[in-house]
Amino acid sequence: MKSYKQINKILPYIYVGPVIVFLTLIFLFPLLYNFYMSLRNYSLLEPQASKLIWFKNYMNVLFKDSIFWHSVGVTIYFSVLAVIIEIILGLILALLLNRKINTVRNIYRTIMMLPIITTPIAVAYMWRIMYAPSTGLLNYLLSLVGIKGPDWIADVGWAMPSLVIVDVWAWTPFIALMLLSGLMSLPQEPFEAAKVEGATAWQSFWFVTLPLLKPVFLVALLIRTIDSFKLFDIVYAMTGGGPMRATETFNFYIYITAFRYLDIGYASALSLTLLIMIIFLSMILIKAGGMGVESS
């Protein structure tokens, strides 16, 4: 009996052990190694000159690197603009698809999956062709109504809005499908009670639908905000951070530092700074939305 109890005590560790080892190998070890590298002056141009400089890289990031702050500003500008538009359009699409027309709804849901399952690089190159100033589809359509189209991604003022358009096209269906799932799972009793009380369609939407949809809405907002802060693929494929660093996001700046300037130590410090920013932003969104507080 004693040995049986001892085995029962050991069994949970046997079951959980492989998972802990696996997570340690794929997450904790790279994170710790990245932190170690961020404390060193390590360049691939002179690997033999690598030395421990402690937190000097972080001090340079925060207090001496103007390009870092520029990339943060570019990232925030993109995230705020893209996510707001995606949430608004996604909610409108979800409300339209929530009508009781099952056949049409299923067809549109299938079509909306196409941008989500398409490779981001392929999406970026497709839009790059359409953005071509002289041969692109967009400027051709504008010329039909007598409007001279801009240079899009080659123009400093239009480059970032052009990327926002691509991101909105690619990710609005994702938001719409999440909100549609939330709408379809809402209980009908509150809506029936509001109808009995004489509430208008707008009042029912504002005071019943939105409060009930809040948890799904906040999850969608959190996922897209975090993902937008990691923007890299469409910047790499469409603008390369240009023109004049107008689209050089934080993630792309890390890439340039590591693989163009070969400064691995400084790039490691930048990547951990980005991680801290994303964690801090997630905590703010979770706290603002009350997602971590149980209702009494």
C-alpha cells in the first residue's frame, strides 16, 4: 500500500515532466540565451571582440537611439490605425452575416477565409503589384474617374496608409469571424426582453448586443493589437522600411540591426524590449477590459 501511494505521488511529475522539458527547450532556454546575448557587445563582424557590457545596450536603446523611438512611433501609428479600422469593419461584417440566411452566410464565411489562409508574403507582393504607380490596378481605376493616383508605397505620406490598407484587407475577416461566432452564441432572452420593453434596434444593439459581446470583442482586440506590434512580413516584402524610414516598424528595425548591421547583442536587447512592451500593453488591455476580474 505504501509503494502504491508513493507511485501516485510520482505519477503527476512523470506526466507533466516531458511537457515542462519541452517548453523549457523551445521557450525558456532561447529567452535566457537572448537575455545573455543582450548583455554582451557581440557583433558577427568581430565575434572575437565580444565582451560583457551588462545593461549598456538597454541604456543605448532607451536614451541614445533615436531610430528606436522613431520605429516605436511608426509601430504605434500603424497599430492604432489598422486595429481601429479592422474592429469597426469586422463588427459591421459580423452584424451583416449574423442575419438568418444560412446559405449566403456560409458562402461569405468561406470567401472571408481566403485572406486569412493566404501567405502574408504572397498578399504583400499581390498588393505591391496593384500599388505600382504606372501599371497598377488601383491607379488605373482612379484614372477612369479622372483622379491621378498617388505613388502609394513609394510616397512618404502614403506608404504607411498603404500598408494599413493591406493589413485591413487581410485581417478584417478574422475579426469579423470572431465577432460573428460571439454573436451566434449570444442568448436570445435579453433581446426578447428588450423587444417587449419597446427598445429600438439601435437601443437593443447598444445596450444589449455590445455588453454581451464585450468578452469576445476584447479578445479580438488583444490578439490583433499584439499581432500588429509584430508587423514584419508586409514591410519586408513591400517597402523594406522605406521610403525614408516611413514604414520602419520596431520589428523590422530589429531585423535590420541583426541581419544587416550584424549587431547581435544590440538586436537581442531590442527584441527583449519589444517583448516587454507587448507584455505591458497586454496587461493594460486586459486590465482596461476587466478580463481578469470575475464579476460578483
